[in-house]
Amino acid sequence: MFRTIARRVSLLGVMIAMAVAGMAPAANAQLNGDDFDPGFIISDADFFAGSAMSSSQVQAFLNAKVPECASGYVCLKDYRQHTPNIPADNYCDGYSGRSNESAATIIARVGQSCGVSQKVLLVLMQKEMSLVTHTWPSSWRYDKATGFACPDTAPCDSTYGGFIYQLFYAARQYQLYAAFPDRYRHQAGTTENVYWHPNASCGTGKVYIVNQATAGLYNYTPYQPNAAALNNLYGTGNSCSSYGNRNFWRIYTEWFGDSQGGGHEDIALHWKANSWLGSPTSSITEYDYNGGGLVQGYANGAITWTSSSGAATLSGAIRTYYGSHSGVRGDFGWPADDPVTSSVSGGGTAQEFDNASIWESPAGVFHSEGSLRTAYKRYNSYKGGLGWPTSNAYTDSTTGFAAQNFQNGTMLTSGSKYGWTRTADIPALVSMGAFTGSLGWPAGDVNSTTASGGGTVQAFTGGAVTRAKNSSQMFLLTGDLRSAFGDEGGLGGELGWPTSNAYTETATGFAAQDFQGGTLLIDGSKSAIVDPADLPELVNLGAFTGSLGWPAGPVNTNTSSGGGTVQAFTGGAVTQANGSDSKYYITGTLRTAFGKTGGLAGELGWPTSNAYTETATGFAAQDFQGGTLTLTPEGAVMTPVAAAASRSASPDSDVSDQKASPSPSPSASSSASPSPSSALSPSPSASPSVSPKP
């Protein structure tokens, strides 16, 4: 299985490497031993790239390394031999012998047969016998070219002596390591105790072996460099230092560049950090789709890598869903990050891709892309008010806009506009002017509040939509009424929740809206809260449109003289005694004189009529529980109830302040609400005296 994978990588994953292979890179700055990773010496893709270099590229590389050979010696660039036939097996495709083959051709053909990079074979010969750069090599160096079957503790096995056999069986051995990892000490995906030196007394160091190529190198040369060897990367360390795998990494990197092949190391390190993925089921494969990237499969998922996003894991239902949408070939692009699991809103998992987001929750697996994805993120995705997706995108039938459903509502987008609301409310909201009318688009979440019994409110660009708890109806707040409502304390104030939309009140012609706590009236900058049942009577008394003017404070309860309610207006006050069905106003000079008698707490008590003109005298008068108050040229006269009973009013008795003092100014009425006594006793500078009439 490994051979099949390795060959696929060599065809798909190393195209770029093939284009430049064999060209010696510019001299690298000296490497640093700190860069050596004992667990990841070289990537599988770089190691098992059997078509990394052609014979002509190998020849050019050798020529560049040794321009001239010492007299009397045959350097590797000039070496030739008759090669034998070697049968194919499960690990190599065999070798068809030829006469007088060059070393470059042998290296190229062995690499292709066994699926091992020609670069690896060149480095192997250099680190074992310095054969690539040697200018006066003896014949024994060719006989032991790769050090195959030449253990550190015993003589070489002559069966494998000779240049072609050394190359072929060394390359084949690396495929055996891959095919039967359980037969060898060092295995990919495990933490091993790797010796520092053939002298066992030097001890071991733990190494997590990331990939098969690194495992193979340790099985071939079972030692790792110690700190002393790495601190002197181009020299010797101490008596416990070994150099084989250090030199392999150093030489490969200096000759051919990064031995981890860009994203290969990132994938390996990501696998190391996510061991739950299990063992690799494929080598790293390169794809050109959507800008290109790398993929490696594992028993429990996959890791992808791109130059822009780095490494990311794929697993479970999200991986399946991604694959059903064509994976790296599809419109979603490449994974941009690892998946994130959250317990928010019932729990789920989210993963970002270049062009989409995939969401998995108990509701299912769905994706968001384009403007809907952008809008969802602006509302803090699943951590915000919407919760997790419960559908993919569709066209909303009411608005014609792009839409997507979520746990708590539906997101709509049109061009640069976006917003969400409760799914079932969309038709009613559209009829109220949302999305396509003056109400506009949502400007925030659907928010719950406990104010005044609770409910929900959502801001729109042109107003707000409210729904009281346990109500099936929504009501709008817009414009000046919305502003006046806010001035009155909003949902937590006296008015509470709206119980109607705005309308034109018939008695006054003013804009009005009903609430739990009363009706809000506005006219320009003026506003007031009234009991809708009282409104016609108040208008008849001159409120709002007449001389009584607008309320200057709330309706207050007073316990004096049996109790009742009193409210100050800009032109007077309106009273209603307990047990009475009628309201009476008191204004101007009569209001002032009434205050002089002690007001509601005095002898007169509560008004029992509005102001009128006495029939006999033509004077202004007003009746109270305790008598009648009359304005005479000499001053105000209070007549007890018994005497007042004989007096009668003229036909035009409903007189409003015949001799009234000036009404309080609008600016005064907008100040703090007066107390009940101050509402009835404006106390002007010229107050009439009050004389009781016997």
C-alpha cells in the first residue's frame, strides 16, 4: 500500500521539484544546530519522490560538485559499470542491466525503480562515504557506497558489495521499513528511546518520530546527534556524539533546500499535536485546486496545508460534509483553521474555510458563505443571538432576499444590507414596513427584557418593534413618539409596553399611541401621558387645545378632605374627588384664592363645579365641598355650603378664569412636576384676600 501512495505522490506532488532538481542551489549560509528536529529529519514526500531528478540532472549535479578529479582516480561523475538484472518484487520494480552505465544513470534508475528520491541517494552516499565530492576515491568507497549491510559493530556483508547493489538494496530497504514497520525498532507516530552513540553507555534520548522517512533513517542509522554534535554542526562533538543523521539533514538542506518541503513539516507537527487522528493512511499529496495545497489522510481524519493558512485538521461530520461539496476542488476552498467546539446555545462545532464556514450542531451540518456568512459573523455567529444554523441559504418568499435560518431566527441580506429577526415574524414585519419600507432593516438583535412584566424589543433603522410577554402582537415605536416614550422612561417607565401602533387621536388631532400605562400624546415638542378614558373630558375642560393647556406633571393622589387626584396643567389644575364621576378644573385668580383658604386640605375641600358667573352679581365663582368661592371687587369671598345653596349660576356658568392671573409659562411647566398643593396654589405676587361671608 505504501508503494502505491508513494508513487502517487511522486506523480502529483513533486512536479515543481522535478523542474528544478539537479540544479545545485546557491551556497547556503551555515545552518544552525538548533534547526535540527530529531523527530522530523525529512518529509515523506521529499524522501519517496522517485522522479525527483533525471539522469541528466544527476550528471549535471555531480559535474558541479567535482569539476576535476585527481589524476589516476575515477570520481563519481565519471564512474561507469556493467549493471546486472535484478528481479522486481513488492518493493522495487527491478533493474534491467546494461553495459557501461554511468553512475548518474544508475542513481536515476534506482530511484525510479524503488520510489526513493535521487537526492536522498546522493546525500546517503555523501554522508556514508563522501563519495559525491571526493576527488580521489578508492574502489572500496564504491563497494560500500551507501553503507548498506555495513553495521557499525560488524564487517560489511559482501553479498551487497558493489556500487549498483549498494544503491539498489539501500533504496529497497527504506521501502521494507515502510511496508513492515512493526518489524523494526523505530516507527512513525511513536516516541522512541534513540541511542546517542554505538556505545550503549552513552544512553538514549526520547524522540517522537513524526513520519516514515525519519523512522527509516533511524532504522538505517540508529543514532541521534547529541548537543555537542549539534553545537559544532560542521565538526565533531564529544565521545558520545554520532553524526550520520545530523549529516544527512545538514547535507540535504545545503544541497537541495528545506528537507521538510514547506508544508510537510507543518503537517507533521500538526499531526504530532493531534495524535487522536491516528496513523497516516496516505502520504502527503499536493493538489493545485483553489490555489494549491497539501493533504494527508489519517485513520480518524485528515490534515490540510496551504501557504496562506498553514495546517488544519478535518474530521467527523464536517469532513464528510466538506467532501460532499467536492472538498479542496469545490467552492468552499481550503480549510483555514482547525475546527472549534463550543457548548454555547446547546453546543456544536464550527470550522472556517477560505470561502465558507461549516457548522455542526444537534440541528445538523450546514454551511454559510458570501454575504450571509459575513452578516452572521457580524452578529457574533453562534455565540450571538441567532444561535446555530438550522438550514442552508435560500430565497425568502416574502422579501425575495437571500436568507438562512438559525435556532433563534432568520438572517436576511440584500446587497450591503443585512439583519435578522424571528422567522415567523417576517411577514408581519414586512407589512409594518420592515426590510422593504420605512421601518428599514434590523439594527440589532431581538433582545429580551424583564421591564414592566417582560417582552422583546428589536431596533430597526427606522424605529423599534416591541412585543410584550404573552402577547401575540407586535407594535411599532417610531419618530417623535419613540423619542417621547424614551423621555418618559421607556419600557421601564410609567407607560410600560405599547398596546397599539401610532394613530391620530380624534379629540385633539394629535399623534398618539396607547401603552399599558396610558396614552402618549405629542404635538411638536409637547408630549403628555393621559388616561385614554379621561381624554375626551379633559379636552372639554380645555386641555391640550384650549386655555388649560398641556399637563405640567403627573396625576397625583391626595388624601386631603376624603382624597382624590389632582394634575397640574400649564393653565391650571384638574381635580377629581374620590367617589365623583366628574373632573373639575381650577384656574387663575380662583386657583390662587383657593390656595389661600388652605387648598384641598382647607375648609373648602375639593371642587364640585368648574368656574361660572353668578346670576345675581355677575361675579366669577366656583363651588367646593365646603362652600362657594366668589371673586368680588373687594376680593375673594368664601360662602359656606348652606348660604351658597341659595345662589344660582347664570346660563353661561362655565367660565374659565374671568379674572385669571397669567398662566405659568411653558418653560415652567416643563420643570419638575409640582406637588398637589403647588398645583393648586401658584401663589402669584398679587394674591387676593379671602373673606368669609357670614
